[in-house]
Amino acid sequence: MSKKPGDEGRLRNGIYRRGNSFYINVKANGERFRKSFGSDKRAAELALAEIRKQRAVARASDDWSGLEQVTKPASTIMFREVAETYTAERRHHKASSIATYNDILQTHLLPEFGKLQVRKVSEARIAQFQSKLAAKLSARRTNSIMQLLRSILKTCVRRKLVTDNAADGVDRLKEPQADINPLTKDELSQVLDNIDPHFVPLFVCLAWTGARPNEMQALRWSDVDFNRKEIHINKGRVRGKEGLPKSASGNRYVPMLPPVDEVLVQLKHGDLANLDGYVFLSKNGQPINKHLDRVWTRAIRKAGLRHRPSYQLRHTFASICLQEGVHPGWVAKVLGHSTQQTVFRHYARFINDTFKENEKRLAVLFVPSQEQQSAAM
């Protein structure tokens, strides 16, 4: 079928929505063009009306000036450039976060996308990339890498380097629930009895405050109030660099229970001291900058118990509190959670253990008393 004169100049256009963004879809002179107006649907409608007006005036001529608005030269900026700019603009973030960004970029994103133009980072390429990650990494780690990629491409959309985020079409992987495998009180005592004596105070504090390891490693004596019997947790230390808590609720006060009070008093009057006032030190008097799972693993092996990572001390604290009938809201506050929902989600079975006593009390109501039994005879 032959084309009529002027067919190549005809225009088919309209508005469509993808996610929260509205687009104009324009086809002219044999090519299709799109332009994003973000969430402003009205702006897209006005722009489309103007295009139609100009097109009507131009009478299908090939020199339609309105086409220039949707046929700007495609960006040739490289992914490496925008990725490195992205991290450079976030120097105000926590040092540990910056270190994580850079590690993900150098190890995963730049080898895969660094030599591509941003506009050529396609949904199909991203889906293949995620599949490769999932084959060798955990779902949580894969999602962490993908989240940084989404954030970088989101910035590209905002700066109009591309019209949409190609990563939005690739779903996050489903992550398994956190491994909650706490120790009992007896098991905890056995492991602590086998810990290298130098590190006992640190592990006692981890077990009886529910704090994260990086929070205890950042602890200074100025954060310890022996009069009020409380510890102010207000920072974390990762790879020798300090940063603020993960959230506002992470800045909190936790009680100094008797075991914690005892070991901290001993440390305060011990031989080792640090000019910066850190509480927990290595044997050479320097702040502890790494996890001590080797120390923990040796102790748990000596105790003859099955292996669990030392992070389970946080879960141990929470589970013991709940089994003893402590209110979940208090536990959430001490752990640094913003709501009780995380506590219910992770520790529900330990809360249920406290119901047994209530069930026993209620059961008594339905047992006939001796007087009732005598009257029935």
C-alpha cells in the first residue's frame, strides 16, 4: 500500500501514565517521541493541546517547530559519570553508608553498566543483572545492590537524562525472615564463662542491653551515666568510622542492668584507657573496629553449643525480656525500633510463651472448687 503525499508528516499523539508519571507520546515523520511531565497531569494536557495547535497551524508541514520540544538530542552521558557524581553528592551521609555505596559501585554496578550510556541501561539488561546477582548472593544483598541502582537512575530521571527509570520494572526479590535463633539464659551463661576474659565486658553488654555491635564499639564513657544507671546510645562505629544511628529511634537510652553495671565499673577502674574515651578497647588499647566473631566462635565451641553468630545476643536479650513478661513496647524502645511491629514480627513466639501463665490462671476459673464438688455429691 503506497503512502499518500504528506503521510510521513502526520502525527499520532496522546497522554499515558506509567507509575506516578504522565507522558506525552508523539509520532511524527516516522519516529516516535516521548516526554515526561512527572506527576503533573495538567501540564501534560496543556503541552499536548499546544502541540496539536501548532500542528494544525503548520498544516502537516515538515518544519513543525513544536517537534523540537520532544526531539532534543538524546543524552550521551555515561553511567559511570552519573554514578560517581551520585556518591560524591552524598558526602554528608554516614561514613559507613558511603563506604557501602563505593563498594557496590566498584564491585557490581560499574563493571556491569559503567561503559554504557545511561539511556542504554535497559530493563532487560537490569533484569539479567539481578538474576546474576541472585545466583551467588543472598536476596537481601541483591536487593541492597539493586536499590542503589534504582536510586541512581531515579536521579537521572529527575535531571531529565532519561524519561523513565528502567529499574522500576524489575521487582525486588523476596527476602527470608531474619534468622531469630537466640540463646537460653543457661546457654548464655555457659558461653560467657568461656569468652576470652579481656572481651567479657563487651559481650556481657551486648547480651544485656540488646545493642548492636557497632553501637557498643562506638560507646564512650561520656555516654555512660552511673548515677542514673543508663547508657546513651547515639552513634555507631563501622570500619573505624563513626556515624549517627540508622534512625531517630536509634538514638536512645538503655538501662544498665546489674551485670552491665558490674562489668562497666570494673572497666572504668581498669588499667587500659583511651585518649578519646572509648569504653571497649582491643588488647593494645585501641578502639575495637571489627566484629569479634572469632572470639565468640571459640567460646561457643568450648561451651559445647551449636554455633550461632554473636549478633544473636541482640535477639537473646529481646527473647528473654519477652519470656519474662516485659511489655513489647518497652523492648522495642530499648532495641531502637520506632514501633512495636518489628518486635511482634520477629519475636511473636516468645511473646506467646508468656501467655501460658495467663492460660493457667484462666483455667483455674473453670475447675470446680472443693465446696462445689461436695455439694454435688
